[in-house]
Amino acid sequence: MTAPQTSIRASLQYLAAADGGDAVYHASQAGGDAAEHDGQYDHREVEIRNGRGRVFDLDHAGFMLIRHDSVVSDFHDDAALAAIYEAEARDLITRMTGARRVVVFDHTRRAASDGLRRAQTMREPSAVIHNDYTQWSAKRRLRDILPDEADELMMNRFAIINIWRSIAGTVETSPLAFCDSTTLGDGDLVEVTRKAQDRIGQIQMARFNPAHQWFYFPAMQEGEAALIKTYDSATDGRTRFTIHTAFTDPTSPPGAAPRQSIETRCLAFF
């Protein structure tokens, strides 16, 4: 077996430094048209290091890879997600963060194949560098999910953490790249309007900074999960946002199976 490479080079889609605030992210609909991105963009070839064998954590890098087996056999079964996987997700986030309460509020399935995406009502991998929430949209999402409790819950620290995993064997195409959040500089993150069919929100995009250090976990298996902190209300120096993106892996073998994945979003209260 060929030893895994220590790093690869691939093109990532940054927001152009000259963008004058015209960027808008038009979210895709599961099984429908792919996402569109208004604005000016800057494709940069960067080094993406193999993260296996390295130690990452949510409060510094903002992401981490863990072993996580699920008893769910079909992640397209919404009833199984509600009855089984959400409890697994709550237990996982509680164990990894020490949160006193965890609320699962979203599951998004993605496929790196237009045919699969349309046939199985999935969305495409998100191939622009982004973070899912801004401070404003994270609080707005909390109000959407728990309107009667939001004011009280926001009096203490809360975070939003994604659990990302393969649902169809080894990830051979369109893996995720994660930027070590300790390498972000002031002004790198830009608030961008996110327009979806049911609501208008905000995400963050990123301008290029040569200091950014990117990592990925090659050949992720179904028994593994990546945790991504997409928001933290704490302002004590710990990581609050984590930019990430799908990318075209130049080492993917010919005829590789298209990636199929699910990301589960969780509110964590401390």
C-alpha cells in the first residue's frame, strides 16, 4: 500500500480582496440547482497538509477528527436519524465539549455527483471557503430553534458544532479542507449574506492570507467523524469560527466513487 502523502496542493476559492461587498451566497436546494455565489473570487493553489497523526482541538484549531461508530445503517432514513443518530450526536458533543445541554437542529446530506444529488434529494459539496455562521446569524439561528428560551440561553456561553461524516464508504473525492483557526488574521473573515428559499441569513467567507495553514483527513471512513466549531459566543481567546471547504483532490483515483456525506449541526450550551 502506498504511504499517504504528507501534503498535497489544490486550488481553493477565496473571496477576492477587491470585493466591494457584492458577495452573496445563494444556498442550493436538496435535489435542485447547485449553490451560486455572487461577487468576486480568488482561486489560490495552496498546500493542504495531511492531518492524520496530528492533534487538533475545537478551542484552538477549531476542528478535529475522532473515531465515532454509529448504529445507523441508512443515513437517508429520517426516522433513524431522529430516533438513533440524534442521541448519538448529543452524547458525542457532550463528551467532547463538556456541554451541559446539546440540541441537534439540522442534518444536511451531500453528494459529489449530480445524478446522486438529484436522485436522492441531496445537496452538492460546498466548494467555496466559508464558515456557517456569523455572530448575528448564530444568535438568529438560536432564536429560530428555541424562541422561548433564547434570551435566557444567550446569557451564558453557547456554541454551534457540526459533525461531518461519510455515509457511503471511504471518502475518495471532494474531501473537506480545514483552516487552522490560530492562523487566521484580523480582517480575513468577511460577513456575507446567505439567501435561501426559506430565510435570509449570514455566513463568513475568507480573503487570502499566506499565513493560513490548511489540513485534511485523507480517506475518511464511515466510522470516523470530523467536528467543526462554526460559532462560539465566548470572547476569552478561544476559537470562535472555523473556515472550511470541499476541494478537488488531485490524488483521487480514476473512477473514484463520489463522496456522500452528512453534516449534523448541534447547539451546545455551557
